[in-house]
Amino acid sequence: MGTSVFYIVAALSIFFSLMVIFSKNPVHSVLYLIVTFFTFTVHYILLNAQFLAVVNFIVYMGAIMVLFLFVLMLLNLNKDNEPLKSPLVKVVGIIAGCCLVVTLVGSLKATAVSNPLLLKNSGLGLIQNLGRELFGPFMLPFELSSILLLTAMVGAVLLTKKEKV
């Protein structure tokens, strides 16, 4: 049951990632990328990494990809205002694509099917264990990083604040 779900989700991941590349409409590409990230979230759940699944879902699908979608919609990309690409750019793109295909074929030939990895600790990716580690031996670095992020946020607010004239 688990391996068949993995293969189905892996096939969907590959399909939607190819749709991101081959879609002519940039808005459709972003929507396909959101679906691709959702399939990655399913992969994390299958790997018993619930924290990574939630972070992937919230950060990538909820924030970054929606931001991409809004930016693309605000840019209002039309065929009329798209500059014509020179033949040199097209040739370089074809060469880069061929290099990518050669790299993918070489990496697929180098891979071998192995037995599934059996974990000694079945609760390895659980949020409870991550919290125990973060608030245990790594308490000081965790708190220092939160102070650093708070300082960056205050600095960003101060930089964008306009002076009253």
C-alpha cells in the first residue's frame, strides 16, 4: 500500500513539474508549481516528517507561491510588451537544455534500486522530538536566532518608515 502511494505521488510530482516547465502561461506555471509543492508535502508525510510537511505547506505553498502568483498577476504580462529574443539567446537556451538532458540521463544511469531504509527510531521526524531537541541542548542558539530575526524585522520597519516633513 505504502509503495504504491509513493509511486503515484512521485508520478504526479514529475508530471506537474513538467507542466511547470512546458506551460505557456506564467500564471498556470505558478499554479502547477503549487500543486508540485503539495505533492512534496505528501512525500514528507510518507517519510514520517510531519514538521517538514507543515513547513513546506505553510511557507512554500501558502506564502512564497501565492506571492509569485500576485506578482505575475500585477505585472500583467502580455505578448505585446514581451521583447523579442535574439537568436543567440535561443541557441544558448538549447545548449543549456541539452546539457540538462545529458546530466539527467547520466544521473538516471548511475542510480540503482535499493532496499527501503528501515529506521531504528520510528518517531524520528515527529514535531515532539524536534521540540525536545530545540528546547533542550539547542535552547541558547534557538533563542539567539529569534532575537536576530526580531532585530532584522525592527530594522526593516525602520528602513521603510518615512520621515515626517
